[in-house]
Amino acid sequence: MRDATPQTIYLSDYQPFGYLVDEVALTFDLDPHKTRVKSRISFRRNPEAEDGEFFLHGEGLKLISAQIDGKPVTPKVTASGLTCDVPDTPFFWEAEVEIDPKGNTALEGLYMSNGMYCTQCEAEGFRKITYYPDRPDVMSVFTVTINGPHPVLLSNGNPVAQGQNHAEWHDPWPKPAYLFALVAGDLIAHSDRFTTMSGREVDLNLYVRPGDEGKCAFGMEALKASMKWDEDVYGREYDLDLFNIVAVDDFNMGAMENKGLNIFNSAAVLASPETSTDDNFERIEAIIAHEYFHNWTGNRITCRDWFQLCLKEGLTVYRDSQFTSDMRSAPVKRIGDVIDLRSRQFAEDQGPLAHPVRPESFQEINNFYTATVYEKGAEVIGMLKTLVGDEAYSKALDLYFERHDGDAATIEDWLKVFEETTGRDLTQFKRWYSQAGTPRVDVTEAWDAGKGMLTLTFAQHTPPSTATPKPAPQVLPIAVGLIGPDGSEVAPTRVLEVTEAEQSFTFDGLDERPVASVLRGFSAPVVLKHDLSKDERLHLLAHDSDAFNRWEAGRTLARQSLLSTILHGSAPDADWLDALQVVLSDETLEPAYRALMLGLPGHADLASTLHDTGETPDPAAIHRAVESTRDAMAARFAEVLGDLYTRHTVDAPYRPDAEQSGKRALTNAAMSLLTRVQGADRAQAQFDGADNMTQQLSALAALVRSGQGDKALADFEAQWRNDRLVMDKWFGLQVSQAKPDEAAAVAQRLTEHADFNWKNPNRFRAVFGSLAMHHAGFHHESGKGYKLLADWLIKLDPVNPQTTARLCSAFQTWRRYDVDRQKKIEVELDRILATPGLSRDTTEMLSRIREA
């Protein structure tokens, strides 16, 4: 394990590596515990580098031999790498090391999963394979030879030679080491072909373990759709003779974009109607697109250093969101993205883990694969596109690809192409990359009836944080529309460019005072305070032509009703329920959209709102308010819900497309509510008759919530106990649907189950990720949730620091709760931090959280 002593790395200290790498040749002689890796690397001085030190990263390696130009050398080896005297002229470095893939439980570098060799090198895993300058700005052409007794031997690029127990691969495109990949094992290929826009034929393969062959078809179709979409929308053509995907059971992330050889968590690629939900299908489609799109935005153009991580991730997340919007429903996708942004990224911005989209420093880069880098990074791309327009965005992207193909680029490079193509000065916009925090925007209105003029004044303020003590005003594209008293649109959507701390805009030529629909499409990632009356919000809920803001009006009314219930014990707002019933009955609206309308703000969202208003959130009170509101909705809407369930039940062979998925989303939302007032018969019938996982799992959740799920849980386990991905669902559902006072006990009981493999990230997250997200259960006043999670984080850290560190974020909002809960959490944080040998990953995360 790496030294846990924190060492801060700063963006301002960046220096290019002292040597350029022209070619890399690697030979792997595979063995579970004693794999030999031979490297032959051509180095030459970098004329742009001031520091000529020859330092190669390396961790956990047993050095067998080292040579320079064929002559043995004795380098100085430390726990983090080696140094050596080298000639001033170009030279070849050769080394042989021994590594232990089977003992590599951290799942970084070369490791084994169920007998299969696989790699994960982003961000700094390659240094666990061999000695190398493991940094993204060092790019080279790789040739890889693999020797091992395995039917399938894969690496990046195109195959050069194949034979029994032997394969050679060559990747003609220069890449950094983090994009290296190797897979070896007993695998079966689901194969297809794709013809590119220039007429080239590309072989496609999705490799899986025997038994998973029936779960490949959807992933392959998603890959081909992604390749076609990237050609049509961005003009990007694939550039190798083949594209391989491999499904791996033990994987810390969702997937990895290694050049030509994408490695996927099995949960992110394997799908069938019987074993995968509609949400699984949509997620798989999006992740496959995301990793494929990285071929250009991440691989062909990579990031100069890890501070520029948002350069590839923010842009690629934005691209995969565009793709899903085109494949499915754009309004539903946008609402889903904002729900996710608010629940995850806003929480980061408001807590001790706040950091800019491009951080200024880090101690462990693995801890910066965050919602801020990914999701907020994507929002920044979306704002930029909104500001410059579709045509200018397209021209800027074309210039970006032309100018930086083969480069390790920076945010400055990215913004410069927009400045050159549009003539805009993006100096202020760049603050989105350098400032932490979510801007707060207050909107006030002034109506001049005599002039028929409405003035909107925007005041923006970003709360200071440790990361950004003195935030400056941001560039905010605020999309605004006006809805007349009769419900008609009286002014087209106008994008207001707010650049000052306070700024006003006028709309004139109005006959009557309209209702302003502000921040349409969630055009900027801000917290908006617009003091509309309840009647005005009801008007927007009934008439707003912007799908997002219509949903937002309903969401705000729901939040206000819930807050009144939490603080004052009020009954759910009848006017909101009446208006919502009208929306639910509107057959002109997509079923998926109406299903979202039935959703309520999450527990953590409500806790955040209470905290922002100076209240101390009580998780138990929040839970009671949400449950009583759902009961009221079920009672009020029973007739409508019954009609929706009957009208939209799908009576056709299963398809995971937007149309059928939307109908199932609506009927399952209706069924869940109806179970509260009509008993569990409908849910039981759906469970018994389900021919797809979406219907079966939704019914199971309803049965468990109703207290009548014991037999169904047992039947489900008996049916699916040999399918590890479905069993992840079984584990997670029991925790997520547990009563608050039982959630920790349910999680503890599941850890004693014979199929609980705590070393598998998916299974560990199924139990403890679900516990952390069970707001009332995790924050139960007993503190049992805190203690249980801490116990298991201490156990997991020596085995898998990455997964441990990421689950530490469950504690990030601890300061918003009452003193008693804070004391209980404080004890657990200190207990974890006092653990001998705690990893650097976990030490950094918990230290930042503890010091909040």
C-alpha cells in the first residue's frame, strides 16, 4: 500500500516531464502470483522541459533487471519509483519486473477477477504494472505481447499476431499510460460490424464470461448507435480496425475508455429483459456512449495533467447527455440530470468536499472523480453552448479537434478555440473552472402597468468556502419566458446573460402582467430564489411551455408543502394536489414525465433546504412528512392512479425503449402509491406475473414497503441466486426499503449472508451504498448506521482504498444535523482516522470531512 502521509500536489507547480517517449514495447508472461513484465522504452530529452531528472513511477514492483542501451544499470528504487543516471542522447530503457495480479485486491493496475486478468490504469494504476512516467502528458505508441494459457488475449489497438497462448497488439495512436489495457481469460465474444461514414469496416466484439452470452445484444446495439451518433452530430469517425468491450465483475468504476479496449463493470454493460430494469438499460446505453465518445474527447485529445480531468470528463458527460436526449426524451433526461446534480454535486459544493471544477491542488487524484468534475463540468459545457449558440459551438469543436488531435490539452486550450471562433472574451466565464460553490440567484420583479413593462433584477452571490474564500460574480445564462394570464406564451424564451453581482433586464410591450418562467431548462447550475406566490406557481404548473420549469413549479410546491408538514405538522397542500391531479390526467404529456411529477423531493434535498433556512433538519421528521404526503397522494389520486395503471400497462413484447419504459415508470409509480391504500394484492399479482425485471423489482419493492415482502424476497432469491447482478439488486432493495429504525440491522444481517462478498465493489455498494443513501436509516438517532458503516470502511480500506474513500462521502453533510448526531459521527470519523495504516485515499477524504 502507498504511504498514507498526505503530499499536496499543486496545479501551479506543473512542469513537463524531462523526456519524450517515442515507442513502448511491453511483454507479459502471465502468472497469477508471479507475472513477469518486460518493457523496452525509447526515451529522448524533452527540449521544453527544464528538469532533466529521469524518474519513473513504480509501486509494488519487484525489479528483476534494468538496462540502458543493453547495458545493466542499478537504479535507485523507492516505494514510489526509481531514478537512474541516463545519457544525454536518445536511449532505450529496458526493465523486467514481477507483479502479483491475484493479490492485487485494490483493483488498480493488473489484477484478477474470477480467473480473468484485467487492468484499470486510470488514474495512476499503470505504475503498478511496470516502471514508467505515469502521467497523462507522456504519450507514446504501444506494442504489447501477451503470453499466457488463455483463449482470449487482448490489448489496445489492432492485432498484429495471434497464436496459441500468444498474442501481439499494436496501437498506432499515441496515448498516455492511463489508457493502457490488457485482458486475458476464458471469454466468449458477441460480435458485429460497423461501417463508418468513410466506408471503413470495423469489427466489434463484446467479450463476456461463459453464461452471459444472452446479455450482450443491447450493449452491442448501443455501441453502434453511439458510433453513428458521434459521426452525425460531431463528425467524429472511429479510427481503428476493431473495437472491443470486456465485461468484468470486479471493477471500482462503471467503465474505462482504454483505446480500442473498453473495460466495463459487468453491471454497466450486461442486460436482458429478465435481469435488467429499464433504468439499467438506459444507464448501460449512456455509459457505453460515454466511453465510446471518449475516443475523441479523452483519448485522441487527452488532458495535460490530472487537474484538467474535467476537460475530458465534463465534455464527454455533456456529449452522452445529448445522446440520451436524442435517443429518448430530452425533457425527462434534463429533469433526471438536474435531480442528480442537486442531490450529489450541490451537496459537494455545500460541504467540506467542495472544490472547483478544475481543482488547484490534490493529495490523491482518485478522490477527485467527483460529481463536481463530471456533472458540474458538463453543466459548464452546456452553459458555454447556450451562450455562443449551436452553430458557433459546432465550429469551435471542429477547431478543437483539428488543433489538438494528439495533444495533452488544458482548459485554456479548450476556451481559446471558443474565443477565436466567436470573438468573445471568456475570462470571466473561466471562473466556472476555478471557483467552488453553487451561486445563489435572487430574482425580484417590478411591473409598470402604464408602460406594459416587466423588469427582472438578478442578484447573484456564491457562498465562500475554504476552496474559494472570495468568490466573484459568474457568467450566468438565464433562460426566461413569460406566461400570460390566459396561459399563453407572451414572449419567446430569451437568454439573459447575467455577469454582475446585480443586474436588471426589461420586457416591454406587454398588455397584462405575465408570470415569469425563470431558468428554463435549468440553463445554469444555480440555486434560484424567485418569490412567486402559490397561485403563480400553480399557473406555471398548469401552463408553462417549458417542460423543465413546469416540473420545477410542481417540485417547488411539493417542497413547500413538505416543509410546512415537517415544521408545523400541516396537512399536504390541497391546491398543489388538485393541480397535480390535473397534470397526471393529461394524456398529451409523456408517461415518463408524469411519473416524474409524482416524485417528491428527496430526504437529503429537504434536509439541505431546511439547513439553508437556518433550521436543523430532523431525519425522522423528514421521513414522517414524506410518508404522510405519499399516503395523502395515494388517497387523493386513487381513482386516477387506477386508471393510469390500467391505461398504460404494456401488453406487448418487452422493449427497453423510451415509449415502453415511460409507461412502466408511470404504472409502477401508480402501483407503488396504490399499495398504500388498497393493500398489496396488485403488487403481488404484478410480482407473480412479471416477465421482466422492471415489473418484478418494482412490485417487490412495494411488497417490502408494505410489510408483506418476506415470501417474495425468498422467491426472488431462489429464482436469481445464481445471477450476481440481480442479487446485487436483492441486497440493495432490502436496505433501501427498510424502516428507518431497522435499516442498519438489515444491512448487518445481509453482511452475514453466504453470498455477501465484501471484496466485490458492486456487492459492497449494494449494501452500504444503499445504507448511506437511506437518509432516515443512516441518520437514525441511535447512531447504529454510522457505526456499522465505519466498521466496514475500516475493514475494506486495506483491501480496496478507492471504494472505501468514495463511500466516506456519506459523512460529508454531518455538520448540518443536531449536536447529538454530530457527536456520534465525530466518534466514528476519529475512529477510522486512528486506524493504523489507513490508506492515503481514505485519509484525505476523511480529514477534509472531519475538519469541516
